[in-house]
Amino acid sequence: MLSIKGLEVRYGAIHALKGVDVELKEGEIAAVIGSNGAGKTTLLQAVLGLVRPNAGVIELGGKPITRMSANKTSNLGVSLVPEGREVFGTLTVTENLRMGLKKKIGSVTKRQFEKELELVFERFPRLHERRNQLAFTLSGGEQQMLVLSRAMISKPRLLLLDEPSLGLAPIIVNEIFATINELAYEGTAILLVEQMAHKALSIAKRGYVVDNGSIALQGSSTALLNDDRMIKAYLGAH
């Protein structure tokens, strides 16, 4: 599904990514773990096309997308949920969800959109309760549910998630992670950047630890959860 080889990204004198290799299969979750500033968000942005790599190859389903724009990668089925819960605050919940279909407006009938809404509201009943509410009035957890649903409503092949647990209460985090797991089970490939290392590895098939722009550790989630270096650096408390 997703293959990244030798990825290099520079911001002037800053070497943000250094020869990064990542593999992700259909219906699989790969966790990307590391400290702030390690290069995790840059990795997601490079995959989507928001950042132009200086070297390396990114392939989606065997097709090179290394130098494609974000508009083109989105059309190929790549969707990003950025850090910070970027909702359209002055639009209602339903209007925000419609924005998730902006690439398909004109080709999606009202009936089809309503069917997709039903699926969203089944997954997150609170969004149904607040469907006519302006997005800026939602709680942080509800906003995260909204941006995740907005990304998923167009049925992406690859979902890029940047810190979905950030600033959320534990009970909401559990709900969000359960949904991420369901999406993978349904066939979506998910690249998950997350500070909560133990939580991320508990649902991921494999993990990559990014340190100063390079992959410091990688392997199956089970192996990483039992790796002494991983435990010392990231899993001391969870």
C-alpha cells in the first residue's frame, strides 16, 4: 500500500528527515513514535504532498507520489487528520462533514451523502446529537470525532493521523482509538503519529521510532513493547 524509501527532507540548514524507510500494508496500522521535533509530522506532510522531499521515493499502491501535490494525492485516496483539530468553526457539524466530500461534490447525490452521514452518526452518536451545532461550540473530543469523520467520509485508502489523542480525556482517547482500530479492520491503511507510545503500539501492527529525523528503532509492536530501549525511552509510564 505505502512504501517510503530513503526519504530526505530539509528546511534550509535543518535536516528534518534522514533516509527514512517505512512500509504499510492495506488494513494495517503503523505507529510513528518520537519526541517533539523528531520529524514525525514532516513525514506525514511529505506523504500527503504538503512538503517536497529532497530525496527518496514514496509509492502508494506501487505508484510514485513523491512529488505530487496534496490535491493530487488526496484524489488518489490519501487523507490527513492534522494535529490541533482543525474544524470549520463557523460551519455546522453536517456542513463540516460535507466538506469531506469536496472532491466529489457534484458526483455525490443527496441520498448518498445522507447514507454516509448515517454511518458517521452510528459510529459517533454525539455528532448526530450536535449535527446542527456550529463546530466551534463542540468540546475537544467532539471536534476530534468530527475531523476524523470528515477525513473518513470520502473513503480514503490511506489515513494519516497526527496526534489524535492530544489534549483529550482518557475516556475519549479510548473511544478514538477504538474507532481507529475499526477503520483498519475495514481495510483502511493508517499511519499513526502519536505521543502515547504504549496506546499506539497496542493497536498497531508495527512501529517506527523517529529520533532526530532518523528511524532509531522499528519492528513489530510486540517486539517494541518488550524492547528495553523502548521501555526506557517511551514506555516507562502508560
